[in-house]
Amino acid sequence: MKPEYVYHGTTNGKIKIFEPRVPNDIGGNKHNEHKGIYATKLKRWAMVMGILSGKGVLCSRIDIKPKIKGIIFGGKPQHKYFYVYTFESAKFKNIPTNGHQYICREKIVPLKVERFMVKDYIKWIRNANEEEMKNLMNIIKKRKLKVNLG
């Protein structure tokens, strides 16, 4: 069932109109290669993305199990605030089907924006462990990517 609202996290609290873009995803997830505005039905996911998307975080990902947590592979958040935008879901399409992620392929105006302090949610973020770093380095090598991890 489609949710009534979807959420987008960012460090930019001044966006009036969202425009479709191609995301920067080194993980090779085919669902993250489309030009669009990405959002999620999971507000905590959007909040974690808001923390990870700022200056200072060189590379990151989000784990969903057992709880939604951000994993940082280089750097650390240097911003004081992050923002979560709320959208009506009508113009968003679920990708992949039955997942938490949605995409809108046209300009869209958010219903509202909320501001949060990074320090209040930093416990939702952790540094990558040795095995996770090794897996990331294998992906970087396999895809011949140029990534600066600090």
C-alpha cells in the first residue's frame, strides 16, 4: 500500500522546488541510477540520509537491519543541522516495487520542511568496521572508481 507521505533528507534547508537529478551512488544499485527526486516512506531513513549527505562525510551507506543506521567509510559530519522534507506521495513511484524507496521524475514542491540538530541523532551513525571497509574497497576496485576516503 502506498503511503500518504514520503520523506527526503538533506543538509539544505532552503529548497523551495525539488528538481530531478542523477544520484551519486558508488554501490551500483540499479534502482539508484535514475534521474529523479528520491524519497522514502521511512522517516528515520530520510533523517539518517540528512546526516550523511553533508560536508565531511566522504563515503557512506545506510543499513536497515536490525535498525536503520548510517555507516561512514571516511570523514565525519561537520554540519550542525539537517532537514527532512515531506511530500505527498501521489507523484512518486515505488522502486523497487514493495521497497521503501520512491522516485518522482518531475519538479515538485514539498509540503513542509523540518530542521533537526545532528548532535541529537548522531547515535544513529557509526564508523564502518574492518569487514565493511574491505567490502567497500573491493567494490571500488571492481568498478574502477576513484574515491577519496581521507
